Amino acid sequence: MDRDLILALRNVSARYPGAAGDALSGVSLDVRAGDLLAILGPNGSGKTTLVRMALGLLVPATGTAEVLGRPATAWPRRDLARVVGVVSQREENLFPQRVRESVLLGRYPHLSVWGGERAEDHLAVARALERCDVTALADRWIRTLSGGEYQRVRLARALAQEPRVLVLDEPTASLDLRHEMELFELVRDLVDAHGLAAVVVTHHVNLAARFADQVLLLDDGRSAASGPPTDVLTRATVERVFAWPVAIEPFDGRPQMIPLRKPSP
Amino acid sequence: MRWLGLAGLSVVALTLAVVLGPAHVAWADLGRSPIVRELRIPRALLGFVVGGSLAVSGASLQALMRNPLADPFLLGLSGGAGLGAVAAIALHLGGPWALPLAAFVGALVALALVFRLGLVGGGGGGGAELDPRVLLLGGVAVGAFAGAVMTAIISVSEAAQLRNAFLWLWGGLSGASWYTLLVLCLYVPVPLLVLLAAARPLDVLALGEEPARYLGADVTALKRRVYLAASLLTAAAVAVSGVIGFVGLMVPHLCRGVWGQQHRALLPASFLGGGALLVLADTAARVAVAPRELPVGIVTALIGVPLFALLLRRWTAT
């Protein structure tokens, strides 16, 4: 019983024009339905490049990047948006908009050019708002939301696309403890309860270890290790990749990292 | 209700434009008067189409540039059209079509230059992308250059030409005829439909280019389509009426306040609102200093600037 393979990158490399080295070299990853994959790595290790490649915005110099067995760059964007929902690092809010309208944008790949929104579109929006616990915010202006509320609204928009995989690029970058935990709990729930797959790019080693089924640890464009958190997040590997001394302690059956003070000379 | 109000406003504006004017026409004679039939009606309708086109073009460009200050003339079109018109005036090109054609050609040249400047990248694997920031800078540069050449021509021309050129630059609908209206009505629907068809992707583009791609929009093609359609719409408007400012900037913002950000409603509302506003402004321009006539751009600026300042204050307050 093989669960559906949704994202598959094989041995991909990328090089930006004018750059000395490869931004990525020989990285592979598999994401199946029901998987939560965390991508970890220091700044500039290639996390965002890898995600952009999986999302068809970047052509691999070598290797293949496939979504449901078809090269990511060969997908029409509209069709791809019905399979992959993305919460990107940044977005703009130039003109004031209400939460419901903003989540409705997630229905874009399902709507025709001239037709209006159908009952099923409003239903999908209502469902997405409900799942992310933002129904009560539906009539609020986006600009009045807190950081945590806003991220949940953005996740609701990605869910309104009714995708099979969610991709979140540093979704908790400016959130406090509670909102950060709530967001990870929410993503975990969505994966468990609805058979979605999720890819989360994050700097939080411990949250990745707590919530993810698989971890891919990137180091300077290469895969330093990948697999279940217990296998990947060993002291030796984490110290080497992040260039800082750490201790790793098990907690609830998952490795947790404690950064150490630099030993005095 | 709000659509009804807008439709009512349009009807009132058109009625006033037909009834009022420097020449007194009795109510009973409205149907028969050649002044009404050959001058006021085509002029009112032309003003409506021009105002609507400018407003739709402005609303689309604000979304494309993701800049609330974008207006149809931001991208150098007024400079190109002005240079064309001034050249036609200085060269004494005759015939009723010389001036609009020269302005149109000038606008097209500016459009092509700015478009080419705005295309960035494409040397390697990916296709060239239209970069809104570069587009903006290119527009300002091309506009400034055309403005300099235009001023040079004006500065060496005779007084009468200078006056004509100056008046043209502030916009006016006095060249209106059924024939101009017909030509415009054959031309305008094409770019207008292209922009209406782009309504939904423009909603998505407001989030930024990368988020729009993730939501399924073909951003590369969208930007080109919207830039070209909005500019072609503006080029036609400027050819028949000169540079009429503020309609394209202000009307979309007024409509955003009432209809929200969804372009499927915003674009049609802007068309009606822009049409009604320009017809009202043109009526005022004809009546205010009768029997002479103010350039309509002066009236739109006189109404527009204070109104816009008020809006700005309200936004920044909240």
C-alpha cells in the first residue's frame, strides 16, 4: 500500500546566474499523502530555492522535480494551484480587504474567467475558515489582524484551494510561542485528519522534530541528512550543519536540541 | 442600490450635458436643434467613453503596478501624445484627423519604448519579465524626454500655435463629432474586454507576483496584457481629448471605497463613474466661462485635487 507520491525531487541542482557555486546540488525529496516534511537548514542553505523548484518557479539544472508524476514546470499554474497550496514568506496588502474576500482568492484556480463564484466556492471558503478557526474574523479588515491571526487566514486561503499538499515557507517567523504552536498543531491536524501532505520550511529545529514525520536537513545546497527526526537530528549532524555546539535530549520520543554556550577558552 | 445610484448619476450627467450649454436651446427644441444633435450629444457620449476608459485604465494600472498612485498617464503616454500633438500643431498639419493621429502615434511610440525598457531579464533560460518598478522608471524617463522635446518645439513656435498646444495639453472634447465617437466605439471595446477578462487575476496580483503565481495566475502574460490594453485605451482617449488628468487616478479610488477591491465590480463601476464625472466636468467647462471654454483637464483637477486630498487624509487617519 503505497500512499500517493505527490512531490518528488530527484537529484536536483540549481545555480543562479553569476553565482560561484551551486545553490543546490544533488538534493532529493519525496512527499506522500499524510506526510509532514520539515525542511531545515541555516540561512542560505537552499531551503527556499528547493521549495521554488518544487513549485515550478525554477527549472532544475540537473535532475527532475515532479508533482504527481509530471514535471513541475510543465504544469499550467492554474492546474498546479489545485494540487499545491502555498503560504509564502511574504505577501502584500496594498488595498484594504476583508478576511473573507482574501480567503476567497484561494478559489481563483477553480473559477472561470467570466463566471461568478458558485455555491461550492463559498462552501469551500466557509470550510477553510472553520478549519483554521478564523470564522469569527471573516468580516474583519486584514490590516486589523494580529500576526498569528493573519497567518491562520493565509493558511485558510491555501486550504480554500482544496490542494493535496500545503507548502509553508517559514510560517511562524514572527509569531509568539502560543501562535507558533497553534499553527504547527493546526498543520499537523490537517495532515492527520484530511490526508493532506505538508512541507514546512522552518528555522525551528525543535518544532520540526516534534511535529514532522520526515526531516530534510540542508547544508550549503546539499542534503546533510534526511529521514525521521530521530535519525537526522543527531548531535554530530546538527553541530556540523549549524556550526554551533548543542546537546540533543529525547523528549516524548522526539529529539530536542539545546544550544550550548561557547566553552570559554 | 449602489449600481442604481451610479446609473442614475450617469443619466443625470448625460442629460445635463445635452440640456446645458452656452447657446440657449428651449426644452421644446431639444430634439430638433442641430446644436444638440451634432454637437452636444456626440460630445457628451464621447466624454463618457473617454472618462470611462481613463478610469478603467487607471484602476487596472494601479493593480498592475501595485501602486495606489498609478494613473493612466504615469507611464509616459501623456509625454508621447503631447509631443505628437505639438509636432502636428507646429508643422501646420491640416485636416481634422491630423492632430488626434499624431497624438496617437506619439503615445504608441512612448508605449513601445516604455514596454521595451520594462522588460527585464530573459537572457538565460526564463523569458523576459515585465518589472513594474522598471516600467515606472522607464515611463517617467520617456515622459520627461518627450516633455523636453515638446517644450523645445513650443518655445520656438508662434504665439497662436503656443496657445493651441497649451490648451490641447490640458484636454478638451471640442473636437467631438459622431464620426470621432464611432471610431472610438469601434476601438475601445477590445482593450476594455481584455481588462475585464483580467479582473480576477488582478485581484490575485494584489498579493504580489509570487503569491499570485502560487494561486494559479499566469503573471508573466497577465502583466503584458494589462499594460498593453490599459495603455492602448489611454492612447485612444488622449488622441481624441488631450491629457485629462485625475479621472484615472481618483475615480478608481472612489469606487474602491464603495465596491471594495474585487475588479469584477471595480472595473465596470470605474467605467460608469469615470464617464459620469468627465461628462459633468466637461459641462462645467463649457458653461462656466461661456462663450469661451475651459480645458476640461482644469476642471477635473480643480474638483479632483481637493477631493483627493480629503480622501488621503481619511485614509491616513485610519
